[in-house]
Amino acid sequence: MSVGVEVDLGSAVFSYRPAAGEERCLPVERVSLAALFEAAPWRTFRWYFGQRHYSGTWWSSTMRDHVIYESRLELSRLVLADFDSDVRRIVAQPFMVTATVGGCARRHIPDYLWDTTDGPVVVDVVREERLAHADAVLLCRWTREVVESLAWEYRVLSEPPPVQIGNAGVLAGYRRDWLIDATTLRVMRARATNLIGLSVAGAEREFTEHQQPLVRAALMHLLWCHELGVDLDKPLRPSTVLEAPK
């Protein structure tokens, strides 16, 4: 769907919260990126009976802290960002951007701000079915123009491939390093290169001197940390072959 957009970049302002309850507003070109990565979420939410959205918090191994989400779709994208080795920091609802678009004042709160190896990425999570709606198209287009004027990247993400999020969801159960047996993990790390080319089940059989539940947890943790790799486009099974990390 074609939607025209004329953005007055000189009017663009970022509002953010250095801490909960505080607020600062600055022209976009004057906002410190470091301040945004330390910002509290712009919007808070409550849980109540009958609410339309599935909100909550996710303990992020990237942040070593909890990160909020406001829908199951946001949660799926948050899990994948947490799993992505290129993502170094994740901030939810980092700021509110306001700008004059087509002569009208508009505002928007992006879902996430990522610090990646390629630079800052502003993320909006939108259901695929909504991407054909004129209002969603307009919002994403003017937000993109503001973000890209700063030489940052802007991404609109929808539903991830089911197999991909399924695999990441399984591995995420092993993301908390303090719950992994340290001795088993140390031994497995020392022998990790010898595991490449083996199946998951075959790799587990290499450590019969350790309790098998501890071996499974340590192996899944190494996969979550990308110290070993697998083909994530196929369901993770005992027969899945381990690969060198990418």
C-alpha cells in the first residue's frame, strides 16, 4: 500500500526517562545514545483480568536483568534478540519520538533499542497482518525517516519462523549460567572442538562420567552461548549435528 509521508526532521524530539518518574526531551540530534541505553521504559503496564495483551518480563542473559514486553509477539522477538550474539544491549520502550508529519503532530514509542556490533538498531514489532494497514505503514515510514536521519538502523519485525523461535525457546531454558553445573561445563568447554560433527546424542555420550541431566544442560548452554552451533532452520533433536560456532 502506498502511503506518502513528509517528515519535518527539525521538529523531531526524543523524550526519555533517565529513571522511572523522570523525563527529558531533546531534539533527536542532541540526545545521547548512552543515555537512551540507560533509560527506564517510557511506558509501564499493569496486569489485570481480561487484558487484551500478554505482558510480562523476560530475564535477559544479554542484560543480566529483566526486560519488559507487551505481547507474545514482542516476547518472541525479545527471546531471539537475547539469543543473537550480535546484540549487546537491549532496552525496551527506550523513548517516545514526536515529529510533525504531513503537517500533523505525531508521536510513537518504539518497542526496543538494540546495541549491536553494527551500531544502534531501533525495533518495532508489528503483526504481519497489520503491515498492510495504512496507519501502520505511515507510522513505520515516518519513524524510519527520523531514526535513519541519525545514521541508526530501523527494523520492523513480525512473526518469526516457527522452527527458529522453537529452537531458541528450547535453548533459552538453559541461558542462566549459574544453574549449569560448573564442573561439567568446564570439562565440556575444554573438549568442545572434539564435539563438532557429532550429533547431540553422540556428544552427550562422550561424558558418561557426569550425570546425564547435567551434561544435557551444559551442552544446551553452550549452544545458547554460541560456543557450539547447529542448523537452527531445522528442529533441534538428538540427531542434530553440532557445528563450529559462527
